[in-house]
Amino acid sequence: MNIYKIPFVSALFLTACVTINIYFPAAAAEQVADEIIQDIQKTEPQANPSQSLVIPDSDISTWQLSVYRQLDQVISVFISSAHAQANLSVDSADIRRLTASMRSRFSELKPFYQQGAIGIKSDGLLTLKGKVPLKDRNKVNKLIASENADRIKLYQAIAKENGHPEWFAQIKTTFAARWVKNAQSGWWYQLSNGSWKQK
């Protein structure tokens, strides 16, 4: 077997994968969702894990090491290329207005998250989950309604800004997972089977 075919075949495989991912840039959507959510909640961004190929710590031959290095270079080139072509634009007046609205609302929502009065549903929208004193119930319901409306408008605005209104459902699904990922300790979220879990 010709060892030089290995990187070439791998490159062809990676090219096919990258082409599929560029249609809806899932990784870019997750990164954008994290940045927006962390900005709204004022948390520190998480570091990106290294995407470099890890060479096993074992006794390998020189040609195997060469193949690993070539494959690592090919992967790096294709990942960089995919990232360059798969960025999501989130710089529009509508997106800035919506995120500012959500940021200002977060300080009012946060105590209710912490008390378990509200939870994040499996679709990423908020719902009344726990008991709320009668005096606060109207306020909490209004906060939830306003937040959910802004979340839907935000996903639509991101899809529109990127020229793909049909991406709305995928953006909404991506954000749903990232709201849970960025939830603080003690907050409640709903699993896909409908049950609730505390972070």
C-alpha cells in the first residue's frame, strides 16, 4: 500500500465534511450563541480546545510520524478554511437592539432563575417552573413573555442578517443547547424527554 495515499484520501474525506458543514455553519453558530449569551449574562468566554491532531505517545516509525504530521497540516488547513467561510454575521442594528434589551432584562430575571421560579425549556425558551409569590407573578410572566419574544426575534434576525431565513430553526436549536450550557449553577432546565434537571 502506498503510504502517500493516506493523507490524500483523508483530505478528500475532510473536504466532503467541510462542504456539508458550510451549508449551515454549526460550529460558528455555537460560538456566536456562546458569545451572545455570555455577553447578556456577563460571564467569561470559555477557551476553545485545541483542534490540532494529537500524535499518540507510542513507539511509531518515521514514516508514520511523517504521515501524522502531513495529516495534521491538512486538517489545520481545512479547518481554517471552513472557519473562514463559515462565519456568522451578527452585526446589525436589530441584533444589537435585541441583545441590549435582553442584557438589561437579565438582572431582573436572574433572581427568579436562582430561586427556581423559572426554567429553560428544551426549546430554549423560558417558562414559569416554580412557585412565585402572588405579588411577583404578573412581573415574572411579563419578563418571560418579553424574553421569549426577543429570543425568537434574535434568531430570526441572525438568519436574516446571514441571508438564510431558512436557518431559523437550526439557529434556534443551537441556541437552545447553548442557553443550557451557559446556565449557572442551580438553574433549572428541561431535558428532551420533558423532565427537569438542576444544573
